Amino acid sequence: MIFKRLILENFRVFNGLEHIDLSPRKAGVFHQPVILFGGLNGAGKTSILTAIRLALLGKRAVSDAISKKDYQAYLTEQINGAALLSSNESASARVTLVFTYTHQGEHKQYEISRSWQKSSDEQLTLIVNDIPDSTLTTDQVQSFLNEIVPPGIGDLFFFDGEKIAELAEDDTGTYLKEAVQRLLGIDILNRLSNDLEIYLKDKGSKAADKDTLKKIEAAEIEKLAATKESKKFQENAEQFCGRLAELKRDIAKKELIINENDGTWASNRAIANAKLDALVKKKQDLQAELKSEVNGTYPLALAPKSMQALLGQLKSDQKIKQARAFSNELVEHLDGLREHLSTNLEKQGDEAYNEMQRYFGQIINKTAMQTPKLDITDGDFALLEAQTTDARIAKLKVDRLNEELVKVQAELDQLSVRIERAPDAEALNKLYQSLRELEQERDDLSRKYINLMLSAKTHKQIELDCAKRLEKLYAALKTNHSADKATLRVDKSQNALAEFKEELIKLRVTQLEQLFIDAYRKLARKEDLKFSAKIDVETFDVNLVDSAGVNINRKSLSAGEKQIFAFAILEALGKLSGRVLPVVVDTPLGRLDSIHRGKLVRNYFPEASEQVILLSTDTEVDEDFYQALAPKISHAFEIKFDQQTRSSTVKEGYFWQDKIQEAV
């Protein structure tokens, strides 16, 4: 198997789509198996490992036994927070892994993709050679993946620094024991042994003494009766399931009808009617006020241009009349003015009089020749002018009243429609009564269902108690009739299975010891090469032994030495499994000294597999170790975390790669 490409969408610290090329490259004819990822703590290195494990292992990437609800909660936690917030919590996340694998003699490219939304089931799809395989269900696709990476094997190839630390500190051999049993299929042998035990019980009953037979017969009868009763109560309870589901649907329909008819509105119908009356009264008042305004000076405002022209003409007529009155008044006083000037000015008086007569004559002649078009009194003119002003004010008021009237009419129309559509109190009461009856029936059936299931549980417990009693009785049969041939054959078979299991474990443990020694000597310091290893076949604890055959206390080892020990165990188990899978390691070097770290960089990572994905910080694979590992590095990536967006991006390159390339 070789990983070709990893695609992340809104996964953990990665917001949006992130395409990562994982295909190992070559430098001429030389194979370069290492793909190196660099990133500071929290940048997203673990997200890469988690995505690969999740894509291949599914639920088992989280735990061997996890409920559907907990798995959905786990998937929801993996959705990028920024994407979840920006899409109103409807964002989807996806991990896609493209890899090549030789299956049933055929080399193909597979694309496995898992996608999900908040608190929803995942969607698992498989594409083979760019063609979607729609013939397999989700479970079948996962079964296919389990064939490639069997349960328990993934931990041997895809692991992080915490797994290394856990294995390094495991003095009990628990992890190693579980790993070996998974590799050897010991559970199959255990199932065969249990089947033989059942056969033995059946055979032993034929040779039992009368007293034991009676006890067995009574227990079998009691067990059968309890089974029947438990089944009967369960079947009776299940009869209510259909009706309960039907009631649930009917209740939902009733609630929908009540909501659609707006029960709250219907209950306030009297208030609505009162509001309707108030609106009608307001409309009538507005109409009366409007009628009053229209009956006054308002009509004058309907022809503003004509009224303006009329007032202009009347003002001109007023000037003509004023000029004529002035002329008449002046003529009456001309003789007196002449006499006054002659007396006071003597000879110059006539000249002054003539000049004044010419001046006033010009003024009077401008208007004296004109005739008023509309001969109305000054009082009528003042009245008409005042009425025109009132008409403009009346128009503004009429416009305002019309606007209010339109609003009131709109409210009346809306309120009338709502009152017309809303059910009356009697109809609403019937709906509520029907809903209460359905809820009462549902509650009664639920109580009956629960009581029946409790009765079924009680009889199921009796059945289990009888089964335990029968187990003891059949065990007694085996003891009392060990001389029976069938019993002897079963005993021999069970002994053979036990011996086979023991020899198989010994053989595999011997192989594991040698694989461990080879791996440990490759990784340990020079002064530790004299060590050998011995694995206890009972406890599976690994003991380091010096050249004198004395066990070395693992607790006395340094943290770095323990981690080298753990790496050696993982490499040995991986080779023992017979699987050829990529190795993915996350932050493995944190607790190692420079010597042990150099051993891993030079002797473990380049040889661990045909493809090694190494996730490191800048202090683990630093500039010196990068140079040492460079001939085996296919390509490298740097994971950068943006504090503002709270998300990471992947770009090709490494912390010091550009500097190294410039030096070369």
C-alpha cells in the first residue's frame, strides 16, 4: 500500500479544502520513502495522523468499542470551528485518502472518502480506478478496509509520541499481549474451545446420574418456561410499538393544525373584535372630518394655477383703481397748488407748477388709460385672498387625513381576514380536546409497554439464572463421567487446542524476540548492543538480558532508552504481522537524547517502510537531522497556523529547506 494523496475539508484546524501530495518521489533510481511534515505545536500535525487513521479505520480509530452517539459526537468535534460558525452550524467535514494497493492479484488505485455534518451519520464512499463503486454498502466498504488494515494492526503502523510513551512505560506487557493475540487470531481458538464445551455438556447429560438428570430436567423446563414468558411479554409489548408510533404522528398532525390556525389568535378573538370596532369608529371620524374640510375652502386648492392667475389680475385691477383715485384727488388740488406756488415763488411759481403737472401727468397717464377687468370691492378682494390661503392649509390637512384613512383601511382589511380565517372558540376547543385525548392514549400505552418490558426483563433474568445453574450441572457431569469416551475425546481435543495455542505463541514469541533484538540493536547506542531480549509467553512482558544472562530492570532505563525500546517493539510487531503498510509517526523524538535521536533518523525512519510519513516539530527534526535525513526525503511540507483565522495551511517546504538548498 502506498498513500498517494490526502484531502482535508473543514477538518480540525484546516478550514476549507487542503490537498496534500503524499506520493513518494525518486532521486534518479534512488527511492526516497520519507514525506516530512514540519509544524509548531498546535499547528495541525496530529490532524494529519488523525485524518489517515479515521479514513482507514473509521470507528476503530477512536476506540474498539464506541457507541454510535459517541462516534457522532467525536465527528462533530472534528469539524473546523470557524467553518461551523460561518455556515450557521451546517458545515460539512471530509477526509479523503487516495492509495494504491494490490488486492487479489490486481494492482489498483483506491479513493476512500468519509464526510459528515454536525450530529449526523458519516457517508463512506469508495472509488476504484476513478470509478465509484456503488455496489458496496458502508459496512461492506469498511469490511474491505479491515482486510487491508485489520483491527489492531493500524496501531502498529500509525502512531504518535503518546503511543510510544505508553508502550515505553508499560511494565505489565498488556499492550504486547493484546497485539500478539490479535496477530495470531487466538480468539478463533477460544471460540472452538467453547464449542467443544457445549458439545461436552450435551454428551455428558446422557451419562448423568438420576439426581443430576432430574435437576437438569427441572432447570431446562424452568428455563424454557421463562424464555416463553419473556418472549410473550416482549411480543405483547411490541404490539404497542405500532400504535405508539401512529399516535406520535397523529399528535404531531394535531399540533400542526393548531399552529396553522393560530390558536393564540383565536383565543383572543374578543380583543380582536374590539380592535375592529375601534378601527371602524376611527374610520368614520376621519371620513367626517374629511367631509367637513372638503365642504369648506378646499375646492379653491384644486386649481392652484388658476387661483394664482386670478389673484394676480385682481391685484393689477387694484393698482388701476388706486391710480384713478389718486388722479382725481390730484386734479381737485391742482388749482390750490398753483396759487400757492405763485404767491410764494412769484415768477418761478408758474415754471414749477408746469414741471410738476408734467411729472404727475406721466404717472397718471400710465394707468389712467387702463380699465379694470374684474371690478370687485377691496373687501371682496381681501376675503378671496384669505380664502385662498385657507384652501392651501385645508389641502394639506385633507392629504394627511387621506393618508390616515388609507392606513386605517389597510388595518381593517388585515384584521378582517384574520378574524375570518381564525377558528372560533368552539372549533379550537375541539382541536385541543382531540389533542388531549391522543396524548392520554399515548401515555396509557407507554405505561403498558414499560410494564410489559419490565415483566419480560424479569423472566429474562430467570432464564439467565437457569442457564448459570445448568452450566454448573453440566460441569458436574463432566467431572462425574470423565471416563466416557466422548468426554475423553473432547478433553483430548481441548488439550490439543491448548497445546497448539501454547506452541503457536511460543513460535511467534521466538520470532518476535529475534525481530525485536534486530530492531533494538539497530536503534540502541553502541554500549547497549550486548543486550538480548526474552519475552514471557504468559505475561508477554519483555525483559532485556545482558551478556551474563541477568535481567535488566526496565524501570532503571532512561526515558530515551524506553522510547527506543518501544520503537523496537513496534517495528518487530509490524514485521511479524506480515503487512506492508506505510508508517505514519507523529512527534516521536521529544524525549530522546541526540544519540538516540540520530539512530532513529538514520536507521529507523528511512528503513521503516516503503513510505514513511514523519510529523515533526522544528526541535525534533532540526537543521542537522534534516541534513542527515535529506537523501531519503521525497518532499517536505510546513504546516503554518494563522492566529487571526485560527486555522492552518500546508505548503511544500520545511523550516530550513530553502537555506539548505541555497548552501548546496
